[in-house]
Amino acid sequence: MMTTMTAKRAAFRQLHESGCFTIPNPWDIGSARYLQHLGFKAIATSSAGFAFSRGLPDNAVPRDVMLAHIRELVEATDIPVNADFENGFASGPEELAENVRLCVETGVSGLSIEDSTGDKAKPLYELDHAVERIKAARASIDRAGGNVILVGRAENFLVGQDDIAEVVRRLQAYAKAGADCLYAPGLETREEVSAVVAAVAPKPVNVLISGPDGLTIAEVAALGVRRVSVGGALARVAWGEFMRAAEELIGHGTFGGFAHAAPHGELNELFRVDEQRRREGGRSRLNL
């Protein structure tokens, strides 16, 4: 287990050193294994995608339930997993550090810490406090000796504070505090992306692309972005098809919503082969 975990973490760190890679976000074991089957080199958990699967809103999953979910995706796949660890499930640096330790113990290769408070009246931590939280997360990872990538997230755009200068100020501070990779969900223009990439260079930047009309992977790669995630978008795609089919079924008694359903036999064979290999003690490759 340790050798495999160490190898995953080394491979994940190497992905951040050059080029640009896509890190999609599954929401359960099946979607994680399918993304591995397609050839993605790493995956990231989705707090929203998993929350919806539990019948909860985003940021409402308890810490221990989230840790169990993260661990099951790590153990279900052979590629690195980055944990969307929300705001670390704590405000104070000491409690945050303990939660980060628990997250590292799941076997993740990376984890992100947001600067969001969950309080609508004051949605972001003051910068000094946010920096202390990143320092605490960095120290916790270093004590564990896990070579885990720490992602520092500035949530300004997600809470309606669309000030790119403040985003840059925060990300620079998080980089200085020990974050390995920087991330500001909500960047939309080339100018915003370029500003962030330049501000934290040479550290890698993650960009979220979760809609059909945004920048492409090729475009952000040309701007110097190292990795692209999709957040809860894949889960929402699945929910969208499910909702349309169910609404047609109850509203019209018809089955047009089933037209694009994945073939039962294809899914069955995919997971049958995977399960057989696991029972035989081999690592799953899902190469069908």
C-alpha cells in the first residue's frame, strides 16, 4: 500500500511540473473508475457532486463522511486523487491541521483548502487568518511526510467579490505560506487567468471550467495553466439527464429520456472485468 501511495504522489507532483493536464471530478466509485478507464492521469473529488448524491447541498457533508468518501475513491482507483477538502472543516489553524492530517491518511495525493467561512455575512476569512490556515495545513502535511500537493483556494468570485487584484493578493500570500498549487474558481477571461498565472509563477495554477461557453483546455494551457478541473459539472450532467428522463416519465408517460442511456452490457462488462481483477489481487487497469 505504501509503495503504491508513494508512487501515486510522486506521479501527481510530476504532473504539476510542466504542461497542462485535466483533472476531472467523479462523485462515486463507478464514475471514478470510468474516468480512470478513459485514461485520465488523475482525478479530484467534488464536494458538490458527492453532496448531491447524499441528498445534501454543497458544503453540508460532515467531515467524517467526506473523509470516508475520499478514502473509498483513493482505494478504488490506481491514479492520484486530489481531495476537495472544502475549508478544512475548521476555522482555527490547530483544528484545521488535525483535519488535514486525517485527510492525508486517506492516501490522497493532493488536497485543497478554501478561504471561505460558510458565513454569508462574512464569506471569506481575513487574509492574515487565511494565511495562518494555509501555514497550518502545510506544516501538517510536512509532519506526515506524505509529499501531498497543497492547493490554496481563493473563493472571491464564488462569493460575489469579483476583484481580481484581491484574488491575486490572496493567492500570492497562499503561495508564500506554502501552497504548492493555486486556484481561484470563477476565473473566466484570458486576462484574469494570465494575471493569476503571472502573479504566482513558477507555482502551478488550477483553473475551473464547468460550462460550455468558457475557455477551452488548449486556450488556458497556452496561458500557462497547469491543470484544469470541472468541479461538480460531470455530476450535474448526470443529474440533468436523470431529471429530464424522470420528468418526462411522470409528466407524459413516455420514455424518450432513455434514448442516450449507457448500454447495460457495456457498463456491466466494464465493472465485471474490474471486479474480477481486484479479486485476483491485481491492480485494475480497466482497459477494455
